[in-house]
Amino acid sequence: MRCLMTERSGSVAINIERRIGTFTLLAIWLAVFVIPVLILQLSLDFLFKQTRQANLRAMTAKMTNEMDRFRNDLEMESFLQRSCEVFFADPASQNINDPAKLAESMRDKTGVPAAGVITHSADTQSVDYWFNEELGRSLSNISRTLTRRWFVSVNEQQLYGFHSSAAAESIQALFRFSNPLKAKKDADLFFRRMFALIAEVPVVPFRVSRSVSAKPGGSIYFYYHPFKATQAGVSRITGGCLLVVNGRDIAWQKVARAAVKRFIPGLQRSFVRFSDSLWEQKHSLQKPITRFVEDDQGYHLQSTMSRSSMVDLVHGGTFVPARLQEIASRLPLLEISVAESQLQHPLFAYRSHISFAGRLFILAGTLLLVNLYLFGFEFKAGITSKSIVATAFLLVLPFLLLFAGFVSWNQFNQVIGRYRLESRQQQLFTDFTEGLASYLLDLQHANYDLALKIEGRLEAGKDDEISAIFAGCFEESPALAELRLDRKFLDGLYMSSPHFSNNRSNIDESSMRLFAATIMHGFNEQGILTGVSSTGEEESVTAMDSTFINEVVNRCGGIYQFAAFGSDRRFSSIYFNYPGKNSIRAILTASFDRDILLGEFANRHFKGVSDLRHQFFIQREDFGIPRFYDLSDNSEVADPILLEHLKLASISGHNLYEPEKNHLAQIFSMADMPLFMLTQAEIAAGQLITPGYMMLLPLYGLTLMFLILLVFKLIYLRPIAEFVRVTECVAAGDYQQRVALTGSDEFGELKSAFDEMIKGLEQRRRLSHFLSSEAMRAVEEDADDSMAPGGIRIEASVAFVRLHDLHDQAGDQVFKALGVFIDEANRAVMPRGGVVDKLIEDTLMLVFRSSQDLPDHALAAASAILDLVEAMRQRSFHLRGGIASGSVVSGRIGSRLGKLDFTVIGDAVNLAARLKAEAHRTTQTGIIVAPSTIRLLRGRARVSFLARTEIKGKSREYPLYELTALRQN
């Protein structure tokens, strides 16, 4: 924008050109358009890179867990388990009593061909069966009584209610001549022989069991599903079904397709082939099989199948590895994939559009600035509107950067929140394991203290006092199950806790005594392991391993596990030597119940409230089938989802999954105990950005714009508003107003100039009282020639009107009367386009110039004079005057260096003055009108002929007419 000042003939003209310099435009182009777009593009690229790295880290754990699930789903037992659960979840499946129809329905709904179906009725009263042709040849007839006994041993019919007393008596009759434990073993043996199994199969209700059978010549699977109903609080068995599935009848491809379909959102399952052939490998394989791979499609985890799945694939459900060479040559691998789009930021898909929009923004800015440079700018809007538009325009890209940063912070905050929660859960398990180790060490110290208490009494033979001390220990330690003191040549002392039922078998008790005797007799007086048995004979092949004995003795007092004593117990042994010798004379053994020990420690360890919910589970083996129980109430886990994750954790030692949105759960498995810790929590609300938080961003933008406008208003709009206020007051005629601003900036200089302008306007207003409006307009003309003497010829009507009878009044009354006369003349003349030209003594000269705005000057003059006559008559004054129309010269008369008078001259002026002198002849209005004016009025005026008289300047008598009124039309 340039301001040019030129001086012409003593005046200054200011010309403002709205143009911007080249350097300024270039700086604006770089600062407003180029640099913000470049920063936005670089920021987005950095955001995309960081987001992908963060998602890769998050997906790695998910993919590892998903690979474990994939392996588990690929196992034949898992496939059959899911198929059977889906089939029996339909109530209609439980109403099929015919075994053949049930097998047919199973095949139609799940695609699983059953080799045999054995059903039983309510209360296990009757048995029916069906076998396919192959299995039926070897099982043409089965014992229904033994089959009933086997069903009863599996479904524990005695623990349920019966539909009738006869049914109850029938079940009792099955075990009339044998105890339940022996009957269970006999039933398992019958089941094994019936299907020619390699070993007793532990069939558990609602669980698939796998074994190997000689009859089908390969793998065989069993699934038992009892039907139960509860009425009036009593549970009854309404029926049941045992499915027998031949492993050869299930195509591995079907299992693979079903496993591939079971993926979590965001991850995909598939199969790939290992690039190298293992069949032709002559050296050890150097290339890793389990690995992470990246390509254009995404991120992949490749690994091998489980051992059982590989056996099923190679053997095909038989005993012969028929496909070994084929599989080894092209080893199938499992692959878990995450698409590249899942790893990227949500805005990554629009990166090309964003880049294109940025280039368009720069191009639009370039065109705008070039247009400003060439043609300037003219934005027709208020200052406030311009400020809002400019502020919004300048804030667009910074706001976009802020928005991108806000979204990125939200996403990273969620990822970091997940990592922190995952780390807290891992730390919780670490603290638990460390605390458990410390707790076991405390138990070891307590056992040492107990040994010190009884050592003196042991030498003195005070068995009663030792027994009393043992009884007190049970009250102090709830997890302590039993205490025993084995002596080399004396009977041992044994005491069990009153809090536990004595379910120890004679075999376990004998094992404990044999263990203690072997330890004590295995060392000579010098403490050297002799390798002889308790009988003094040389060690046989059936004797206890000396290495184990040495290990146990060296671990004196430590908590250990010995499978021969029972898998659910932990032991701590203290050894007493003979005085002055190294040989062992007695062993103090404390036996702890594993479940109670863990439960007691968990209750002690987790005191207080925490947002991390935790739960413990114990794994117990039931004839090779893992079963999980809640440590708090010893109830078996029935939730299939939780069971699946517990099984995965038992395989890999750790499992991470999301039970629901914004929730994270991890299952940790202890290394030396079959204990699983489930910890889960919700990602804290402070770590997630809800939609309510997103409203802060536009609110911040509006607040920022408001603050900018507020500052702009205080700096610019408020002074401008003050100038507008003063201008409006001056326009209304108040010339006493001044600009109420303080400061020495540009607005201060403008205030001084504005106040000077108001003073000049006040002086002009005062001067206008002494000049006619025509003179004022002449002065206001721009040209310098307007002040030079001279004029132009125009048509006009001129009137001279005299205020009659002023000679007899005093001077002040004369001035007062003349003031009233002039005021009334202005009121009558100015609305009709005329002017009061001058006052000559008691006479006013009134001029009505012809113009585009006033073409009918004669009518205007007649109307104004009659109104003036009427107004003065109401004030008791009489007027005398004359009106004439014609061609006159209008302009400036006088000297340019002296006084100038803007008036008219000509015959019409002289005639009007002379007619005024003849106005004493009038009888009504006192106004004489010239014939030239009457002609211009064209009959619109009423006149009255007075006389003919001689007028100076006229060659003959001139007619006099009195203007009496104007016609209404």
C-alpha cells in the first residue's frame, strides 16, 4: 500500500494506492502459505513413522498370542471341542434319542462324522448305541451293564437327584458288591478293552479326550455330554451321549479352514510354505523358521504347528507317517498377518489428498498474492468482518497442525497407556513371585525355629512336649498340613492338622517312611553316603537314587516338591545329627498344602484396593487332562473363553488378550507351581481421549480467535469506534465534541487532526450565517477558477420584498423584526430551491435560479412569496414586493483580492426592484408580479390588474398585476 502526496496550488492531495511491495508479498507467501504447508507435511510424515513403529510394537505381542491361539485351534481336540459345543448348544440336539439319527444330525450340522454314538436315558437307566460299519465289525455287541457302570462313574450319577426311587435303587445295585473306587477302575479297564486303547482314557464330561486305538488303527476321540435339568433346586440327569470319532475320518484341511476363520479383528491367519526343503537337508538348518517378516502387504509372524498337529498332518490319524516326505519337503508354516493399513495412522490413507490440498493451498495463495500485486485489493466488508476472515485464514494451518498433534497425542497416549498397564500387570506378577519366594523363605525359617525348639526335647525323649509344640504350629500356620518326626531307631511322631481331612493313603505314608529311612541309613557315622539300603544290603536297581538323596539333604529346610508324596504338597525337611557326629538320627518334615499355602499368601500379599483385578487358578492333571480350578473357592473353570486362554498360558507361560474394549488381561504361569495369575484392568480414563475432550480443540480455536479479536478491538476497533461516534455527533450538528483518546501513536496524531477539522467545521458553520447557500456552494467548488470574478447567463425569478412600516420603531425592534423577517424568508424560500441573496435595508432580495432540480422557478418564487406574506401577516407585519422572471447573469461580482459577492444581475433584477416600488398600489397581498412571470405560471396563479404606469427603462406604460393566490391544481 503506497500513499502519494501531491501539492497543487497550495492544497495537498493524498492518493492511497492499495498495493504491496514484491518483498513483502514474497515474505507473506513464504510465512503464510509455503512454510506452514511444509511443516504440516513434515509433521505428518513424522507422525506416520512414529505411529507405525508404535503399532508394530503393540502388534508384536498380539501376534504372538494369536499364534498360540492358532496352534491351539489347529489341534484336532480343539476342533472337535468347538464342534461338539456348537452342536449340543442347540436344545433340539438334546432331544434326539436315536444314536444313529444323532450321528447323522452331527454330521449335517458340523461336518464331523461320528464313528459311534452311545446314549443313555434319564438317571442312566438304559443304554443304546450305534457304530459305523468299520467300528461295528469289531464292536458288534457291548455289555450294557458295564457300559452303564462306566457312565455312572463318569457322570457321578449318585450325586444327582433321581426321577424315581426305582432308578435310585437300580444305580445302587450296580455297586452293591464293589466299592466305588474299585468300580471306577474296573469301568475304565472295561472301556479300554472295549475300544482296544493303549491306556485308560480319562473321559471327562464336556471335554474331548484323545487316545490311540488298535481297532481303527490310529487316533480316536471321545466326547461325553450329559444332559442336565434343574427343578425345584434339584439337579437331575435327563440323558447323555458319548461320541466316538475316528481320527482318520476328519480331514486335516477341514480343521485348517476352521482354524483360519477364528481370528481376532485386525489380524489374519493363513498358511505358507517354508522355502527350504527339510527332507534334503544334510546339515543343520541355519535359517530361522519362527520369524517376523515385513513386506508391502504388512507385518507377518511365521512359525511351526504344534507337535500334535504335525503328527496328525503326517500320520493322517493312522499309525503310519505316510506323508512324512511330502510334509518335510514343503513344510507348512502358520502365519499371522496384520495389514499395512492397520499399522498406519488413520490419516495415512489420505496422505496424497492432504499433499494435494497443500499444493492447492500454495497455488491459491500464489494466485491471490499475484492478483494483489497487479490489481491491488478491495474487500468490501466491515473492519470486524475483515478481522475475523483474516484471523481465521491465518489460523487455518496452525489449527490443523494443532489438530494433528492433538489426534496424535490421543493415539500415542492410548498406546502408552496400554504399555503402562501391561507393564504394571507384569510388575504385579513379578512382585507376587518375589513375595512368594520371600514367604517360602519365612516358612523355612519357621521350620528352623521349630527344629531348635524340639532339639533338646528330642535328646531327652520328651515326645509329649514335642507333640504339644506340633499342635501349636498348626494354629500358627493354616497352610501346614502335617508334621512328622522320623527317627532312625525309634518310632516316628506324626501329627496332621485338624483343619484338613486325613486323606493320605497308606501308600503315601509308606513312601514317606521309606524316604526317611533311606536318608538316615544312607550315611555312615562320618556323614558319608554309603549307598546301602535301610536293611543294610547293597543298593539294588530299585533303591532310591543317591543323587536325589544328596540333593535333598543339601537343601535342608528348603521348600521342595516330591511327586511320590503327592503333587499337591510341598515339604520342608530338617536333619538332626548325633552329637559330635555327621550321621543323621532324625528328620523333621513339615508338609504344606499347596493350594492353602498359595491362597494364604495371596490374601496376605494383596491387601488394599487396586484398579488391577487379579484372580488365581490352579491346574490339576486328571489322567493327563489339564483341569483348571479357581483358587479362592476351588470351583472348576467352566467359561470356555477363559479355559482357552488358561490353556494357552500353560503352553507358553504367558497370555495377553482383550476381554472387551479398552480392557487388558494377562495370564501369567508360575514356573515351579501349576499356578496361574489372571490380572485385568481397564485402561484408565485419564489415558483415553473421549469425544468430550475433542470438543476442547474447536473451543480452543474459538477462544484464540476471540482473544485475537479482543486485542484487535482494543488496539484498532475501539479508536475507530470513537472516531465514528464523534463523526456522527458532528453530523448531527454538535461541533463541541472531541475525540476521547490518549496516546502518542498514529491514532493520537489522527485525533489531533480530527479535532482541528471539527474546529474548522464549527468556523464554517458560523461563517455560513453570513453567506448565502449559493455562495457557500461556490466556495466549495474544487476548481480555483470558481473564485474568479465572472458569471453565466441563466433563467431565474427574482423578488424584492420589503418589510413595511419600520420607520417608526426603535432600533432594537427593527433588528428584531428584520431577524424574524429573514428567518421566515429562509423557511419559505429554501425548501423551494431559492436563496436569500442579500438584505438591503428593510428589503430582501430572493433569487430562484433555474436548474435540473428547479425547472419551474416562477412557480417556486410565487409560492414562496405568498407563504412569506402569510407568515409575516400572522406576526402583524405587512410586506411590499415585486416578482420578475427572465434571463440574468449569475456569478461573482467584485475583486478576487477583496470582497466577492455571489449574486445575479440583469433586467429581471431591475424590473423586480421597480415593481416593488409600485407595490403601494396593491390592496390584498402587497406583491406585484411581472407579465413575464405570469406567462411562466401558465394560469396557475390568480392575479388582479391594478393599472398601467410608466416604469423606468420601459418605453411605454407597463401593466401592474397583484399576485393574490395560486390555483389549487
